[in-house]
Amino acid sequence: MEDNLFSGIGNGTQIDNKSLQTVQKSFMQVQDILDQNRLLINEINQNHESKIPDNLTRNVGFIRELNNNVRRVVDLYADLSTNFTTRSMDASSEGESSRILRSTGKGNQKRIRFG
């Protein structure tokens, strides 16, 4: 099933194992962070409901940790997006270059760059 999970993007481009492993690793990291956040939110809610001053004071640290975790999740997704955009553009450029080479029969054509 994993082989079919990311078998193609857009126009049928295959995703290599390294990319798949990167995605899986990132999603596992995100899930771990979200699980931590669930525990933090439960602790924050319990402390808030208790109205005990020490517990309310501890919530400040928990909320900071929660905010940092959210930033980490955003960074992980941003890194994934950047990696896939870069790989997609590289693959697109390579595909365009090979089409030029085949159509003209010349190997010294300039590479077309997008972006």
C-alpha cells in the first residue's frame, strides 16, 4: 500500500523512496507534536478549571510550549512544501531539457529555467 500512497503527482511523476521517507518522517514528527499538544491542552484545561494560583502560573509555561510546538509543525510543513516545490521544478526543468535535446538533436542547448 505504501508504494501506491504517493505513486504520482500531477501529471503522473513518480516519487522516489527518499522523498517518500522524508514525507513519512515529517508526518510522524507532526503527529508526535500534535499528540504532545493534546496532552498540554488537557493539562492547561485542568489547571484552568482548578483555579489554583500555582496551576494557573504553570499554564504560562505550558502555553509557551504549545505555541512553540505549533511553530514547529508549521516549519515542518513549510519544509515539506519547499522540498516538493524544488524537486518538482528540478524535474520539470530536466524534462524540458530532455525534450529540447530530443527535438533538436543538439546537446549544447541552454537549459530553460523557470521562476
